[in-house]
Amino acid sequence: MGTLAAALIALCPAADDPTWSGDVAAILFEHCVRCHRPGEAAPFPLLTAQDAADHADQIAQVTASRYMPPWLALPADPPFLGERRLTDEQIETLARWAEAEAPPGDPAAAPPPPSFTAGWQLGEPDLVLTMAEPFVLPADGVDVYRNFVLPVPVTTVKHVRGVEVRPGNARVVHHAAVRLDTGDSSRRLDARDPLPGFEEMETGEAASPDGHFIGWTPGRTPLPLPDGMSWRLPPESDVVLQLHLLPSGKEESVQSSVGLYFSDEPAIDVPVLLRLGSKAIDIPAGEREYAVEDRYVLPVDVDLHAIAPHAHFLGRSVSCAATLPDGSIRSLLEIPHWDFSWQDEFRCSSPVPLPQGTTLRIRWTFDNSDGNPRNPRDPPERARYGPSSLAEMCDVWFQVVPRRRADLSLLQRDYYARELELLRAGYEARIAWEPEDAEARLDLGLTLLHQGDVAGARREFERAVELDPGHVRARFQLGRVIARAKDAAGARAQFERVLALEPDHAGAMLQFGVLAETAGNLEDALAWYERAAAERPRLYVARVNFGRLLDTLGEDVEAAAEYEAALALDPGAKDVRCALAWLRATSPSAAARNGRQALELARAPLDSEASGPLDLDVLAAAQAECGRFKAAVETAARAAEAARRLGDAAFAASVDRRRALYARSQPYREAQPPARDGN
């Protein structure tokens, strides 16, 4: 047959054969070309009939197995947002088209290729954060987890309603996660690494902001957050962008950006992330169906908004369900064939109500045999919990919102106690595997400390220091628990050793200040706090302690500056707000007083929670400083009455004395402390 005849046959397929123009283009344009186009993550485009014909058999194969489009979850009720799923009829159409040797059909009848928004998909961001310099990914080797610290140049609290990540080089970025660090832990980790960013899966104190999953995966459409669920971005904080990078066989440059979209309104609904899983998994080599189950009973009514499972290459399947108080079972997520390469967040198209007493349940299975084509070890080796993708993980995160705002703190406290148990079991397992692991001893000690077991924490810190005398963090924590036991000399010895190992350790300087203040050596304490705050300007406790002691010593202008620095780090710190408002309203120093700021600060706690006697007393002093004496008298009367209801007669009497001043149109002035003699 001549080439012309063959071409004519291709253009005139059998009547029942699908064609590119009549059937296939519409399917690929709707479901595939978001990634399969130039500049995106997929390895080849599918925009033309020839593009698709070149890969027709492959398309038929990967869609028949449902490997493509990449979507792991079975259909759910309600459905998940952004589902990437072909119908059985569409899969059959692609198979028949490939079997018919990919006839193009009539080019004039083909639908036009879709147009995509250039640049930011959610529109121009209010703020764009970009890596300061590109990171060069080596050509070969294992996958890389790299974290990049993106300072946020805002001077007031912002409320974020949406985030969009632009990976910069989608060919090598497997996925990205966005976290928030309101301290300086990520900056310090970055400073220790000579390359851009730092290489860890754990990101120091950086965490998901206000209970939100934020990230990027290939093919995922960025979505704004639900109405009323913005998250709070404090000034001078850092966005930490974690990239999972896969070598491509040649050096690749990566420079990613994060776009932030702001809202004028703070969050109405605050979500909580609940993690179920295990940190004690231990999967023998050759095990084909290692199972892990976990559960958590909800202490309050919640709405479920999203689910995010996470495991590595050995993960085989995961199921999530809710057992309701009446005994009925509701399936929440089913992934029969887990694929590390296509993990995602599964967001419900409408919230799923789960009443108090509902039991959330998960079940993971893992395959560590040579029959698992994704097993990174050949031959298989024992796999335990660990952040490296060559180790294994076992988590499912549920994003829930309490139905009643008043239940938020109850849920957070209940879950936190449960999370500590999960952590403790994991660290105890690590120590059972590696008894001389000083880092595991430190982690277990910290967990025990949070659980209130100070004696147990001290034993673990002592053992960690014994195993690794140069372990600065373990020695610092040991010093802290020794100080709690009122052994100042023993604590001082530990902190001296910390500073000998790490002369710029601001935490040790802070603790020296606490020891000096406890002993009554206020000048020494002041010097230590000043050193700590200078060494780590974003160390909140150092700022607060420095300001408080300056306040005590009558250095009101300097104290106010430290309080304001502390509030910049944590604008929600009620105790610091009250302290600064009181100082601005009552200082004997005219240079330190500022009635307008005092009034603004004093009102903030009253806007968000029940008014206590101290809140009202501070507000009354601020009103008086602004000349609003009638309001000050009324507010002080409320403060005194609230104190009497609580049985605090002494505080009520002191408020009454201030109220008498306001009634005479006089503001209250704090007594000037005695002059310092320098001792």
C-alpha cells in the first residue's frame, strides 16, 4: 500500500472508531494538558493530534490502569474538590482509538486547545516571596528535601485567604509544602548550611499555619481558602518552603516563589489538624502486608474539611472512616493503591459533620517485599519510621473545625495530650532500636517534660549528655530541669558548658538571667537579658523578661521598646499587651506615656474574651490618661466588682483607690522605683 493510500485510510477510519478530532482531543484537553504542555511537570505535551498519536499505546495503558490522570482516591460522598478522574467510557474511547492506530479525523472538526491563565492562577498576589538565590540540584543521587526561608516583609498582622506556589522548575519539583516560622529556628538552620536553604524533612519550629495544609503538587489547581478560614501572618515571620526534588540526570536550577493573597477580615473558623498514625512502625524485610491502625475519639462536634495521608514508597493502601456515636460507619477516604509520587490533599466539596463521640479510624498497609515495584531497596531491607524517603512514614491528617468556637481550646488540649502519647511511643521505639541514640533520648525527654514527668525527662537528658557530651540542646534542657529543682549551682554549670560549646546560645544567656533574677541580682539579670535579646532579636521570652525587668527598675522608655518588640513577635500575647498598656498609661515618665496607644492596647483583650478585673483596671487607667474620666470611673467600678466576685479583696481595694483619683479628674501614676545604685 502506498503512503498516500495509508494516509487516506487514517483520515477515514471505520465508522465506529474514535478519532482525535471527534473524541480524543476533548478528553485530553479537559483532563491531561494542564500538565502535558510545555513548561509543566509532564515529560511530553499532548496538545496536537501528532503529540497524542506518538504516545497512543502508552495513553491507553496508563488510563486503563488509572495511573493517569493521577488521582488516588476512590469516589467519595461528598466528592473531593478538583478530582482528576476519567469515566469508564472515556477510558474505553482512548483504548479503542489506540487500537485503531490513533486516527486523527478531520482537523477542522477538532476543538481548540484550551487556554491557560499565564502566570498566577489566582490573580496577582498581594505579596510575592521568592527564593533569594537558585538552588542547584545535582544531576544524580537520591531525592532531596530542601527548605528555603522566605522572610515576610510586613509590619502589621496580615490575614491570608489564599496561597499559590510557583515551583520554578516543575520538571524536578515533586511536591512543595509551605510552613510558617514565627521565631528564628529556620533561619538558624539555614545559617548552618553553606548551600541555599537547609536539608531536612523536619523543619525546626516551622509548622502548618493555623491548622491549614498549604502546598503544591503537579496538576493541582490552587484554590482560595474557604470563607472565614484565613490564617494569621504575624510581622517579621518567615515562610518556609519545603521542596521535594528529584534528580533528572543533569544539573537543574530551582528558584521557586510563593504568592500570598490577603483578606481584610480575620478568621471566623479556626481549623485544627489531627494526626493519626504511628512513629513506631517497624516493617520486616519481605513483609507483604504490614498493617497499622489508629483511632481518635472526637471530644466535640466538628466539621471535616480535608484529609491528607502521607507515607513513602512502601505504602500500599490507606482507608479512613468515622464510626458515629450510633454505631454506623461512614467511609471518609479510600486509596486502594498508594503512590508516593502522587500524594495529595483531599478537600471535601462540602464539610462533613462529625458529632462529639465520633471515632476517627485509619488503616495503612505496607509492602516491603520484592514484589513491590516501588521498593527503594533491592533486596528489601527492614524499614522503620523516619523522615527520609528511604525510611517510612505513616500519617493521616484530618483538618477539622469545631462547630462551636468555644470548643476550640477543648479540642486542642485533648488532641495535644493524645499527640504526646503518639510521640512518646515513637521515641521509645527509636531508643529500643538504638539505645545509644542521644537525639532520641533528647526527644523523649522533651515529650516527657510536656507530659509533666520532670524526673523522667531529667533521666533522658542526663543519658543523652552521657552519650554525647557535646550535645548542646540536651545539655541546655538538662540545665533547665535542674533549675526547676532549685539547684542553681548545678543549672549554672550546665549553662556554662552550653556557652563554652556555643558562645552565641541566647537560650543559655536567658537562663543565666533567670537565675540571677531569682537570686535577687537584678543588675546581672538585666545584663544577661540584654545579651540574649541582642543575640537573638526574635527570642520572644528574652524580650519579655528584659522588658519586665526594665519596667521593674523604672526604665520605662526602654521597657516599652522591649514590650513592643515582643508584641511584634507575638501580637496576640495578652500579658504583654496589658503590661505595655499599663506602662503607657501610668508611667511617671512623660516620655514613656502614650494614652492613645494605651487605650488601643487595653481594648484588644476585651474584644476577644471575657473581661477580667486586670483587663478592666488597665482599660480604666488608659481612659484616664486620655482624659476620659467618666468612662474610667465606670470601668474601674466594674473592675473592682469583678475582683470582689473572685474573692480578691486586696486587688478590689487598690482599684477603688485609683477610681477615687479618676473621680477627681486625675490619672493614675505608678510610683517611681528607688534610684539604682549599680550594685
